[in-house]
Amino acid sequence: MDTIECQSHDALQQPKTGTTFLRTCFNGLNAMSGVGILSIPYALSQGGWMSLILLFMVAIICFYTALLLRRCMDANPLTNTYPDVGELAFGKKGRTIVSMFMYLELFLVAVEFLILQGDNLDKLFPGVSFIFAGKKLFVLLTALIIWPTLCLTNLGLLAYVSVGGVFASFIMVGSVFWSGAAADGVGFEEKGELWIWSSLPTAISLYTFCYCGHAVFPTLNNSMKDKIHFPKVLFVCFLISTVIYVSMAIEGYLMFGGSLVSQVTLNLPSQLMSSKIAIYTTLVGPITKYALVICPIATAIEDMFPFSRRKVITILIRTAILLITVVVAMAVPYFGYVMTFMGAFLGVGVSIVLPCLCYLKIHKDMKRFGLEYMIIVIILMMGIFVSIVGTYTSIRNIVMHLLSSSS
């Protein structure tokens, strides 16, 4: 079977050389608390205050499906990756479907990182141009800054980069709060809506996107020194991520209400020092997360060629992925709409639907337990419904935006 681990096979067979519990937690948190932290206030503004209940539900469901994915991997000692799980459950077709969803999701997350950088740098330095203008120029500059991190292919080393990303998330939440609480700040005067039915699919899609770490979880699990503790890693990551998301959502919605845009930093008054800190901290996130996100894609490509384990080839493959994401980020700069589509179609598929389907197939005899079987079926049906409605809504919004832009 193919592997997507970022470490060599020999390293994975030696627990003493694996990643520690703490480092794995930092890698997991860095993967989960990504661009979603900026869009979570906008998601709350689309769903209303009561939609926070849905946020907690999504967190619990995604945590549970992450455990299901781990249990699928435990069913066969040769099952080390998400595509391996798909093949164990449904054969070669299962591997193909899982790989398609997983790698496309990770690729688009990497694209979103670059779009995010372009939007925020353009807010800080409007009107800057050199060959390319504004956002496109900043996307290129971001790619140049990210490139050195692609040389770190070991998750133990990437954990040091992840520490910066995790702390950046906390600083971002604090800076946004400061922008509202300062004497000359925005304040927390907005009432908001209790429930907004019309845009609820957008809110749920964005909530789901925030917990789309399942594509990376097998990599983190296999990198651990003691894999038996990985469920604890998942619990820590989901708990801390939820605290960060809820804090940012509440303070952002109280500050800007229904006027929130897809990234809360774009709402902040640029003259405030706290706003500048928040935006500059935002710029740190994608730089620390990019290498971790594309790692499974890169190693999957490397495993196709016997000579690709050479360091030079490894770096070339990662550089090629970086260049492709730059081109896509320049061509499709619609941050909010792309994120909604990813959450509805890819996020729900990778984080909810596929883990449930694979688990039901692999553990056929679980029907005798009754309750858990019914819970998984209910989660599966809910996931399919949310995916259909959310995908339709996001595609409709993208098409409408394109038509309005061309007219």
C-alpha cells in the first residue's frame, strides 16, 4: 500500500525516533486552527447566536469520526493512511475516492492560505505593485517566505514551526479582543440575530471546515512515538480548537454583527495598533501551516517514484506544489466562497461521510451493538444532507458573484 507519512518507513518502525505526545499536539492544533479562525465570526453572523449549538455539534461529530478513522486503521496493521482505509473498506475504488477527496481538500486549503495572505497584506499596504499588483504580488512574496519551510520533511522538526502557529492563534484572538475593548476601539455593541435560517447552510459549511483535520490525522498518528496515546491527542486538539473558535466567533460578532466579511481582520480599523498586530499575526499562520498541509500530497507523489526519497527530489516536488497553488490563488481569489465550498463538499466528505462509510464497511458485525450503529447512520445521513445543501449554496454564490463581476 502507498504511504503518506512524512517520515521514512524505517523511522516509523522505531518508536524511539517518533514524535512525542506534546509535539503531536502542536502539529494537530496547527493543522486544525488554520484559516477557519478568521472566518468563524463570519460563520456566526450567517447563522445567528443559536448556531453556536451547531458549532459544538460539528466539533463533537468530527471528534467522533476521527476516532472512527483511527479504529479503521487499527483493523489492519498494514493500514497506515487514509487512502489505505478506503482500500481496506471498498478496494481500489475506495482508495481512489478517498485520495481524490483528501488531496483536493488539502490542496485547496493550501490555496486558501495564499489567498488569505494576499487579502491581508493588501489591506496593510494598499496600492503596492511591482510586475504584479496588489494581492497577486503579495501571494508571490508569501510563497517565497513559505518555501524554506518545505525543506522540513520530518514532523518532529515541523512541530517547532507548529508551536509558532498555535501561539499565533491565541495572539490573534487577544488582538481582536483588544481592538474592541480599547478606548478608541470598535466596542462590543452589536446585538446580532438569534437565528438566520436563510444562510444557515453557509454557517454549517464553515463550521465543518474549521474541523477538517482528518486528512492529516493518519500522518500524525503514524509519526507518534506511542500511537496508543493518539486519541488523547485528538481530544486535546478538538478541545483547545473549540475554545479558540468560540472565543473568536463571539467577540467578532459582538464587534461587527451582520457587517462581517469572510475574514474578520478585514473588518478591523487599520489605524489601531491592535488591528495591525492581529493582521501581522494572521500572516504568521499560513507560513507555519503550509508545509504540514501539503505534506501528505507531496509524500504520496514521492511514493510513486523509487528515486524520489532523495532530498533534492523531495524539495523539488514540494516546490512544484507551491507554484501550482500560487497560480490557482491568483486565478480564484474568492476566499469566503471557496471556503464554504470546501467545508460543504470536501470537508463534510473527508471528515464525516467517508469515515462513517468506511467504518460501517470494515466493521460489518457492529450491527449487533445497535446503539452505536444507529448513531453512525444518523451522523452519515446528516452529513450527506448538509453536504448537498451546502455545496449547492456555495456554488450558487460563486456563480452569482462571477456574473455580477462580469456585468
